[in-house]
Amino acid sequence: MVTKNIAIILARGGSKRLPKKNIIKFGKKPMIAWSIKAAIDSGKFHRVLVSTDDKKIAKIAKKYKAEVPFLRLKALDDFSTSSMATYYALLQAEKFWGEKYDTVAQLMANCPLRTAEDIKKSMLIFNKSKKPSQISCFRFGWMNPWWATILSKKGYPSRIFPNLTQKRSQDLPDLYCPSGALWIAKRKNFLKQKNFYMPGHRYQEISWISALDIDDKDDFLMAEICLKLKNRKSYIKK
């Protein structure tokens, strides 16, 4: 039996912190184009679907060879989780095409630096793990969350981990943060749980550059710098 996997790229139109972030120009093309290309080039998906409520985003997504046969009907507000948006998109897709998929992968359009190689490696590890779902993450690097504090309005610190303030950074364990770059789940488990954070889920580390989520102007500037760095590395290798 041929295994069918579907990639669902979420791209809602109502971004507030960075207006039109899913189609803003990033490295000479719309941001969403990077996720579409990575999904298609990975060769791991029977379909690459863009789930959006915005006709302009849909038009751009089609230009870059994603499938957008319908607009999102549910999970359109600021409070719906990405898991629920993917859940409803999956139901729409299966009804529209009359298909059922073995695996569903969720890609956020605001993670443009995740690559086809990241996807191929993560899918391979997921299939070998036999776990119901897998969530991309990155290791904290130059920032040390163990020393995090909450500041009062007058600037007084309240440490979150007060017992670790005297520890050297090299003596503390690594900490990891989830990223929206790539979430994967077995269809039957996902439809039952309606959430990638289901019992038995695992994390899969990718590089912090691949994992970078763009939500505001500072994130965007950081991503632009990372893109230039990646391009420079490619040029040096040649």
C-alpha cells in the first residue's frame, strides 16, 4: 500500500504584530514560498496544502505550486490553536479529495529557514520512532533560560530559578524550546487527540536557524541576517 502524507502549511491573513507576515518579501520572494518549496523539494508529501482564509495568500501560494482548492472555514480567530487549524484543514482536504492520509505534517509559513533536508531528516526519524507525534525544537544557545528573571516596573529582578543563579552555565543541562517549523503526527492519533501535544509525543531537535519563527520585526531582522549568513556559507563552499 502506498503511504500518503500531507503537508499543511498554515497561513492566516490577520497577522497583527507583523502585518501580512506570511507574504511579506523575504529574500526576494514571499515568505510563504520558502515553506512551500521546502515541502515540495523534500519529496515526502503526496500533497502540499496551504490552509488560509485570505484570497491573496491563496493566489500567491498557488503561484509557488502549493494546492489551495478551498479557503479555511474554521479556526480563523486569534485564539484558535495551530493544531485545531490543521485539524479542520485535514478534514476539509480529505472530504475534498476523497482521500485518507497516513501522516499529517504541519508547517508554519513564518518559519522560512526550515529546509527540505530538515524535513527529510525529521520525517525519517519520526517514522523510525514509532511515536504518535513529533514536534520540532531547538537548543537554547547564547541565551541561558536558567538565569531568566521577571522584572518589576521599577527594574527589580525576581529570578525564576533562584537556586541556580550561582551555577556556571557549563554545569547546567541543555534546555530546548519548541518551534513551529515542523510538527508531524500519525493521522489516526491526530484526529483522535486534535493536538500534536498528545500522549507519547516526542521532540526532534533542528538547528536554531531552521527553527526560527518570525512573529515581529525583530524576528524578521534576525531571520534576514541568518539568510545572508546561509547564502554566504553556500558561496564559500562553491
